[in-house]
Amino acid sequence: MSVLIVVLAMLAGLVLPNLPNLKRSREHRDFRLAVRRLASQAREEAILSKSPVILRADEADGRLVVEREAEDGSQGSVLASARAPAGVQFERFILATGDVNAAEWSLRFQPDGRAEGGGLELSFDGDRFYLLVRPNGAGESGWGEAPLVEVDEWEAGELERRI
């Protein structure tokens, strides 16, 4: 009987120290999924509502926010948000024009599903994670540094030669 108690105590000693790490890992995974979901939700909401929707970062509050764009230029109505857990930092904000700060960064999704193109990088205890939204509205995410956002533009009326 006492041997059983000792074995159970040893097992508990092995498992209990890892509980905070397991909780933190789960919170980080849930936030990564929320980041992806918010980008998809912003695009879908823009298409369904036939009005522009914005994905922006509130760095002071540590949140990503999806909001309907207000017509008068004021802050729009919040549709969804996700708060970053402890250990997650906003590292880099990217638009098609280049890197910007958090206050300037927002991704606008148009009613036809297109977006301005851009992304952000987050640090999860030192590991980089990125969300990238292409100008066609398609999103991608992954580990490491975000790839470049390329915007293809052609002059109106320009002929394209096909061979």
C-alpha cells in the first residue's frame, strides 16, 4: 500500500510542474487559431454585409479587432476580437507599402473579397508566427518571417502580349 502511495506521489511530482506550461501552450495555440479565424471572418463579413470591414491591432490592449468600417471616419462597430495571452508580442506590422507601426496598421477587406494586402508578425516566447493577407483576400500563416506582399498593378488599357 505504501509503495503505491509513493509511486503515485512520484507520478504527481512529474505531471504537476508541467501544468502551467501545458496551459500556456494551449493559450498560444488558441490565439494562433483566433488570428487566422479573425482574418477569414473579416473577409466573409465584408462579402456578406457588402461593406468594408477592417482587421486592426490594438497594441495597448493586446488585441486584434475586426470591425465594420464607419462611414463618417469614426471608429466602427466591433464584430469580433481576440486578446493575446501572456508571452505573445506584436513584432511587425506589414502593409503593401512596407512596414508601419501599430497605430497605422489595418487591413481593409472590400465587399468583393479583395484586401489591401499586408500582415503581421507575432512573437510566441521568441518564436515568430505570421499572418499574411494577399490582395485577393486569401490569407496564409506560418512560422518564421512573413514573405513579401506583392501587389500586381497594370496600367489601364495596357496590352499584355501572349506567346
